[in-house]
Amino acid sequence: LATNTSTMSISKIAEASSRPEQVIGMHFFTPIPLLRLIELIKGEKTSQEAFNLGVAIGQKLPALKGKRYIAKIEKESPGFIVNRLTIATSLLFNWILDMATDKGIPYEKIDNDFVSSPELGPLAKWDYFGLDVSCDVLNYFVKEISPEFTPGKTLTNLVKAGNLGRKTGKGIYEWFEGKPKISFHEKAGLFSPEHYYAIQLNEGCRLLEEKIVSGYKVIDETMLAGMDMPGPFGAGRKNYEKWSQMLDDLSELTGIAYFRPCNLMKSGNFLKMRK
């Protein structure tokens, strides 16, 4: 049994099976025919035979972007690699959403701090995938990582009202013919993509500290294959000191302790852990 869960424990899922040794995680990335990545994850009782079979099957599946990249993850972590890093950034967007609501800042301006039109910004992406899904994932991280991932009041109220984003026609944005209605094209000027990458570098260093992966090269390669964007370590090698200070400042601004840079990031010792 191969589960396509994006965040949840393979071992917990395997508990419902009488053959837990034959349960694996096989996490694809959308659009599946296009993106190369499959995260292959072992549960506590997964046999090497089942794991190897998953790798062999994954390598046979074509991808338009090139040869399949199989990230072999032999120790579980909530969100595995890609979603562990991306959901860490959701902690920031969760706070930003409430801040923008309280201060009356148009959400488009916040999104424009991170991307350029017509690319969807982080808040629009929440809408696209479903605010109920975002809420569930954050609640899972509350249990597994930190209570600071608790969904904010704006996200909670939208979900309670049934405004789930694209699939209901309204969420953070109003949606028309599958696209969000954008009213502003200016930037808020409050954040930058560097905040996004600094948080991801910190979370990547935590994966190294937890021995989920042995080196940062696999994290960058996994992010590129699954998200079609660079991983955080390429730029982070030169900017970790600056980004560590950014995260300390961000923690002070938001009151969120989880943003504090971990020892491995702050010291730069991750530089010795490429492979």
C-alpha cells in the first residue's frame, strides 16, 4: 500500500493494516505528469523490499520535466522534506493574514511582496488548494511540531463560514473562472522573498539536526524537483548570517519563537554537511 499523503505519518497509517511492513509513503507533486519528484518514505515497520519496490515503480513513471527524482526518506518527519519547509513558511503567512486583516491592508499587496503577477502569491495559493486543507495541515503541525502553528482567527473564520477559496468561489479572494479577482498591483513593502528563503533554510537545518537527511544537497535537489524552484541552501550558503538576523527580527516582530534560527543555521556549521 503506497499512500500519497503530503504530511502525515506513514507509521500511523500503517497501524490500520495487518501488514505494516508493506506500507510506504509515495508522495507525488502536482501537476504529476510534469514535476519529477516522488518522495519515498519509510514507516517504522516498512520492509526494505517494499521500499525498494516503491523506488523501482517510481523510476518507471515518466515526467515531462525529465527523469524522475526519487527522494529516499528513511526517517519520518511531518511534511517529509518539501512540505516540512513550505509549511514552516505558512507560519509566517498565517500571521500575515491576521495582521493584514487587522490593519486593513489589501491581501493582494501582501502577495505582491513575494511574487510578480500573474504568479499566485502565498495567500492566493492557500485559496487555490483550499483553506480547509491549509487549516488541517496547520493543525497537524500543532500536534507534531509546535502550538505556534495554530490557525489564526482570519483563516479559522473563513473556514467556519464555508469560504474555502477557489472551490467555493470565495476565500481570502473572490474567484472567477478559476482565477482570483485582483484589485491591487502595488506591493505592501513589508516583506521580501528573502524572508521565505530564510525560514526554509532554518527548517532545512532542522532536518539536518534531526538526521532526517544526511546532507543539504538532497534538500535542494528535492525542492527543485518538487516545486520547480531553488532550494534554500544555494543562496543560504552566502546569506545565512544576514538571514539569521532577519529571523531574529521576525521573531521579535511577530512574537513567534519558532522563527528563531536554530544553532546549525546560526553557526554556519551546515556548510560542512553538503552530502
